[in-house]
Amino acid sequence: MSVSIVQYFGEQTNKCGYCSGTNCSKSHGMHAYRLACEDYQDLIDRGWRRCGNYCYKPQNDKTCCPCYTIKCDALEFKLSKSNKRILRRMNKFLRDGKRDPNEQQHTPGQPKNGDGDDVDVSSSASESQPQLPDKKPSVLNVEHVENLVQAHVEQIKTSNTIQVSGDPSASLLANNKIKAFAPNLNPPRKKAKQMRIERRQAKLGVPHEQPQPQPKIQEKTLKDFLSAPKETDKHQLKHKKIEDLPNVGYGSFHQQYWLDTKLIAVGVIDILPGSVSSVYFFYDPDYSFLSLGTYGSLREIDLVQTLAERVPALKYYYMGFYIHSCPKMRYKGKLSASYLLCPETYDWFPLTDEIRNKLDAKKYHRLNPDATAKDVNEFLNQHLNDVMLLINPQTCISYGRFIQRNDGDVDRDVIIEYSKLVGRVCAQRMLYVNMS
């Protein structure tokens, strides 16, 4: 059993890394001693993001530069002209071993085609790293705490003294099982118009001829561009990815990009139950002419497509935050099949020109047009008694029993604030460190 163990730090106010404003970047933060992959998947689907062990959620309705979680459906993804241009440039460099003369005068971060669509996503801008709070997390023996939680869960199962409030479907994750669908084996039905034509031809004695299918021109896919290198190539780009490692499950990984014997780039990713989340990407600036930031993103999308063949639910590529109010950070919205997370109902909506226009007019926007829609994973006060607390290194207890011991609602408002931010499922599943 793996349990998430977190300590909530509350509201944070810092200097903004996007507009350089002072004390205008507002968020909530918490330290994660241990974070189960299914919990982190649920958290990023509520607008959270991690930087090392620190997790933060921007207050989009209050902060200076609202940050909208963005993801790409890797199975719907289509290569743009600039994507293909970058892949061809890389393949040509590997084949000939020479830099394109047209690239010699290019300054990293500047558009080459006039529309800004060929800017390397990591050379021009990067996601601002949060300023860590001054408060230090409590010192814990994580393995001991995990054993403590396991013993507490077993005690609940055997004694059945604590009843979970709410409806039986309290765990959204339990309802999110992968279902196997059988293919449709029935032949396609003919359209009514085609059937009328065939009956008329039969009455007139005209022999029926089957229409000859027109050959379709197959557009080159991402995998076509990322095909295996040839022996005649001047350079070999070795891409160490997840499939090359034995018995790898979910977790955090590094993807290394080796040009012959030189490491030129590294991508940090989290593989989660429903996605691959890009954490960070860095590379040797001597090779910025290859647009390695964009190339790395395309490689990571290719990884998602490969993983989805074995795990159909794992088909999304999370790119972090889309900050529309900061023009240099809009590059993430250039990938096709991109979706933004509504900061109020936590539903996903395609990033369309209509949404861009709304964000042009007002930097914070509720993306869900249905005014009656609510958060299906909303934490209510009636769920409070089921939040699990660590009140000292030896004691794990539910909030309901905690207030009975202390004869009052100790830290009630802070725990409710935390629970509403992480959602009902995570609030009841993760362990909240409440040690003074």
C-alpha cells in the first residue's frame, strides 16, 4: 500500500516569474513527503503542479497571471507544418552531419516563419518555478508513517467503528476502471440512397457494379518521422526512453538524448495512470538550432502514443500551465488537440479561437459555459470527519475522532480549505500532517 503524505502550507504570495510583478503571484502550496501516482493524477486534474516535493495550485481568480492546466490528446494529435519542419531538420542533420546554412544566423527564441510557430518551446520561455515557502516541513520517518497508516486501515476494516460519510461512490477513482470494448464485427450498412439506385438498376436490367475504392494518400505520422536511424547517417541520436527499461511502472523518469557519445538534452517526466506529465526539459544551447525543446515534446507525445497501445486510458500528454496573459507563454497552445482545464468545475475544454478571444478580453475566465455546472469532486463540510490526520509521529487519526479528543474544532478552517483545494477523493485518501 502506498499512501500520500502531505503538509499544507496555505496561501502563498510571491514575485511573479511571468510579469515580474512584486507580491502579485498568488497560490496555495503543500509539501509532499510521498505522493501516490493516482493521487497526483487527480491533483493535476484540479490545477495542481509539482516542483520537486513542493506542490502548488495558482489562485487563478486572484493571481496576476492565471495559469490554466493544459493537456494534449496524443491519439488525436496531428503534426503541424512547423512540427514537420523541425523533424525534417533533425533527420537531415543526423543524415548529413551538417548544420543547415539557413540556420546559421537564427537567434534562439525568434520566429523563423513570421508567425512565431517555429520558436523552440524551451529556448524562448520556460515555465516559472515557484518560490518555495520559508516554512520548513516537519521531519518525518516516511516508512514508519506509512506502516502506521496501514495498521490504522486494517484496524478500521476489522473493528468497523468508523463509518465513511457520503454516498457509496465516494471514490471517483474506483469508478474510473478501464473497460475493454469488443470491435464492431457487423458489416457497414448501405445508405438508403445507394439502395434505391441499386433497386432501380435491377428493374432496368443494368448490371450492378461495385464502386472501386479510391486510394487514400496516407499522411506521414509522427512515428514515420521518428523512424530508426540508417547506417549511412553521419550522426546517431540515441533516445533512452521508458520502454528500454525493465519492469517500469508509474513514477518519475528522465529521458536522455545522446548525440553519438554526447548527452545533449534531458526530459523529466511523470508517468501517471492517465497521462505523461512533462515536468522539465533542458538541453545544450550549442544545439538550439535543432529546436530541441519542440523535438523533445514530440518525442514525449510519441511515448504517450506507444504507452496507449498497452494502456488505453493513458493517452494524454500534460504540458503544465498555459498562461495566455503572458504572450511568450502561449506556445503550449500551438499543439493540436489541446485542452484547457476549467478552474471552477475542473472539466476539460478544447483550446479554440473562441476561448482565446475570451482570454484576450479578460485574463481570468470560467471556461465552462454552463453556469449550473458544479465540481463533481467537491469537498463538503459533511466529509470533514473522514480526513485522515497525522497529529504526531505515532498517531494517525480521523478528524472526527481528533475533535472528540480535543473537545473542539481544532484547525477546522485550514483543513477545510486544504480539502476543498485537493478535492473530496484526495482529501479522504491522503494523509494530512497536522503536527505543531
